[in-house]
Amino acid sequence: MSSGAIMRRRDPENVIYEEVGKSIEASITLAWSTFNIPDPIYELPEFPAIRPNGPLVLTQQALGLHSADKTGFRLRLEESVRYHYRAVPGHFDEEERRISWMANNVTLLADDVCTKTACVWLEQALDEEHPDTDRWYLGYSLLAGRVLSGSESASSSQSIPIMLVFGGLDRNYQSDAPHPSGVNALNCLLDASEQFSDSPSLESWISILAMHRSTSRILSISDRAASRIVREQKRIPLGCMEALISLISHDSESARNGLNRVVLEGSDSARMILAGNLDPIAGRDRKLALDLYDKLSLNSDIGLLLILSSSLYSLCYDDLMAFQVRARRLIETGEDKVIRKLIEAGYRGYLDRDPRDEFSLMVMAWKFGGSLSRSRLKGLIFQQKQLSEQNFHRTLSGIRKFSETEALGLLEYIAGREAP
């Protein structure tokens, strides 16, 4: 090569086209080797489906369609680029920048185009009036392979699981009953996905399906979500936790069973995430949230108790007695961080509603807490004195019962703040 020669970069469109072909072959092979591909949801009596003997013929057919439909490939690629690429207004060479971006994002675009191709084939197969059964085996196998290989584009699509379970698009999913064959097709794919811990579709699709009353119970969404959470020890699938919370509004029994499984069988990380979601759970079912709180509070993990102490007051906003009883249990742990968090998150609201502190939570926190907890309490006790001398002396008397020295120190602090 001469010194002046310049090596030309391959057109990224051609590279992506080749990658899509490789993905089609690998995906169909993976799907057929993993589980038994179900038969079509729809078929015409005069044109019964002919089931492929295996992945080889199906792969050849899929690659033939991919090769013959260059226009469809370009349209899907353009759609994918429009969605993912961010143009810079006024850039002096925007086209070159876009081509360079495509070259650096071949995997992303090929994945997206491959999933779109599967959806096009599935839509042709799910045309109830004129179903193309050949496209069913092609589209479903390709989609299943993408899901099992961890495709981000497949997992992020909200339409795919709905399209499968209802047997097509453009339906009223709130009132339509799931299609029996569609349920079977989606069940097969979800069951197969459970064998692949790196497949994000199970988490994403479970979250989507949990929002539909007609699909949650028939597809065992609660059990699938809880099982996924329990199985994952480190990276807790947040979508599955969201699914269990969504179920509360229309399938409270299943939601309760799933959330209790997380408490009993989940890892420490799963319990902490559940504790952090008690507020949204309470927004749907306060009794369930308090029941979960009580079970979680039996754990001695400090990190978990810190989360519980920060949310206790909001959970018991309508029931002061419930707050008082549970606050005493937290204080009796003697963990200064837990007591301090409880004071910071709940005591001001608690004293607004019970200025007399009938349960002596101020005195208990002073007794069991450390120096930092007492530092937080001093400010509250000073405010209590400003509002009511009687309530202040009641708190001071309680502290004096177990430590005269502490009571005198508190009086000195109050006097210092009141001095002009």
C-alpha cells in the first residue's frame, strides 16, 4: 500500500446485515435446541401447519427471507437508527458522524433489527383472518432465540408478550380474555427463559404482564416473580419486585404469597429492596405493608433495620398506636444508628400528633441511644419545652429516673439555648 493510500471502512449497513444473518441462524438453533416450539396460535383448516423437522430447514428459510427482503431490512435499520441515534444540530458533517456511530454500534442495531424482523413475521402469523403458519415457526423461533440469548431489544418491548398472550395486536387487553394457545406459547417461552439467568426478558415481561388483570393469574406471574427474586442472590430483579407490587391492586392474594416468599426465602439484598418498597405497598394495602414490616423486623441485620426505621412513621401515619409499638421494638435493639434514623424520620411527626409522648418514646430513645441519638433528641426536647412546660418536665422526669447526671446535662443544654 502506498503512503498516500487510505484504507476505506466497510459500509456499516453491510456489516449490520451480516450480523443480523448470523443472529437469525444462532437464535433459531438455540430456540429449537432448548425447548419444544409450540404450534401456531391460528391456522386455516384448508392449509394446516406443517411443522419443521428441525432448525436446519427453518434456518435456511429464514436466511432466504432475510436475503430477499433487503428493503425490509433497510426500513427496520432506519427505524432503529432514528430511535437510538442522537443527531447534533448544525454539525458540519452529520452524515459522516451518523455512519461512524453505526459502525461503533453494530451489535445494538443488529439486535434491534433482528427483534423487529421476528415481530414482523409474528404479526403475519397472528393475522386471525389470514394467518401465515410458516411465519409462526420462523418468527416465534427467532424471537425465542433472541430472548434466550439476552436480547435487550426483546426484553424492552412491551408489545411482544401482549401480542403473544392475546394472539395479536389491536385488542382491548383490559377486557379481552387471553388466547389459550397464546398463553401456552408465552408460557413455553417464560419457562425456557428461567433456565437462563442472564435473560432480562423474564424480568421485563413479568413486570408488563403483571399490570393486566386477565393475564396475571393464568400465567402465574406472582410465582414467577418471586421465584426469580429468590433465585438471584446478588442482582435482584427490580422488575419482578415491581410486578409483585402491581399485583396488589387486582390479585392481592397472589401478591401477598409472592411477597411473603421474598421475606422467608429471599437473600438479605432482596429483603432490603422489599423494605425499601414498603411505602408503595402501603399505598395499595397498608395492612399488608405492616404485616411485611413485622416479619422483616425480626431480622437483626442493621442495614435492614435502618431502612425499616426510616419508613415506619409513614407506614403508621393513620395509626399512632401502631407506630408507638413498633418504635419501641426498634429502640430496644440498642442500635444507635437505627434509633437515630427513627428519630430523624419519625419523631417530629409523632410529637406533632402526640405532644405528651404518652408512650415515652423520647425517654426510651435517650436511654437506649448513643451520643448522636441524644444530640438529635436535645433539639426536639427544646422545642417540646417551647410548646409546653408540662410535657417537657414529663420527659425530663423520665430521663431523671435512670440518670440524674443526664437530666442535669439536658437542663444545662436547654438553659444555654434559652440564654439571651
